[in-house]
Amino acid sequence: FCKPHYHVGRLGAGRFTALGGHLHENLYTELPKVLEMSGARGDDVDVVFTHTSSQAEWQRYGEKAGLDRKIFHVYHQTGNVVSASIPATMALARAEDRLRKGDKVLSWMGSAGMSFNVTTFEY
């Protein structure tokens, strides 16, 4: 989507077009690539935080990557909180004692503009 495309500006000048369906289609090919580049393995991760765009889709990605049991979902509580997904999810996990000091965290993102990211850190 870096090249001119009929989706760009589809809603008119200055209007954002999310293309969520296309995002999730591309996640199936792009997230495994960024996950592999990160070097993270399921056994090395205590908890996974994702973008809140679709709990069902992220669960499927988690199953494919062997991380499904480690995903802390909040979509059912918050809906899609967009760019606040990771910090909001971390705050809720902390409040429920599901995120503790020393935990190995993986954040897994796919967002507007077809950008994909995996970040790992120790909390």
C-alpha cells in the first residue's frame, strides 16, 4: 500500500480508511516473518500482548505460532483501543496480576498502513 492504490483516500480527502480486512489477510504472511526475525520462541515468553483489532484473528495467529495460550485478550472488555492497545492491555494484565516483574513479554502488532511489529522485553 505504499504505491498509489484505489483504497487510498477512498473515504475522501483527509479521511482515514483502515482496511482492517486487508490488514488481517496480510498478518498471516507478515507476522510469522517478523516473529522469526525477533528470535522469540514460545518457551521464552510468559505473556503476549496484541493489537486489539480482532480477538478471533489474533487467537488464530497465536495458534499458528504456538503462542495462543499466552495471549492476554482484552477486546471483550475494551473493543479496539487502536494505538493504546499494548499499554491498555499491559495495564489490565498488571491489575489482574497476569503481568509480573521479571515476566518475558512479547508484543505483536499489525496496524493501519500495513505495518507489523514484534517486540520482546522483560517487564
